[in-house]
Amino acid sequence: MNDLFVFLLMGFVLFGAVGLLIGQRKGRPLAGLIWAMVLGPIGWLLILLGPSRQDLNSTPCPHCGAALPIGEASCRQCGNPVRWLKRQAIKPPRAA
């Protein structure tokens, strides 16, 4: 019984440590730790394939496609003004 407990505990620690490292690279260490401890290697894949913290706080510019921080008045790359609706940049109307 003790051997099984030690084996499981070491597995949780190992999976959690790897998940923590993966999560730190993606800017989401707590999510990496939790997903890895609950799901093991599947949790690693969820963190690897999921969005990074930077992706959650930015959206592509509707003019040039560069990463644009949420709420920014104009794009740093192309300089065009940007209008926002519910945290999404609105594409400019096409000229007729």
C-alpha cells in the first residue's frame, strides 16, 4: 500500500513539474500545473496547444494582421486607427 502511494505521489509531482515548466513558457504556469496534475501528459498537450497569455490579451489588426493589444487606439505596425466592439477589432468598411 505504501509503495503504491509513493508511486502515485511521485507521478503527480513529476507530471506537475513538467506542466509547470510548459505553462511558464506559455505564460500560464498555474494552468499548466493544474492540468498536468489532473490529466498527466494530456494536460501537457492542452497547455502546449492552447493559447499563450499574450494571445489572450491581443487580437490581429484588421488592416495588417499584426498583434494588437486589446483596446489600443491605433496599430503600432501600420498606424491605422482601430475601432473595437466587445474586445474584437472591427474590420473597416470596404470602399465602394
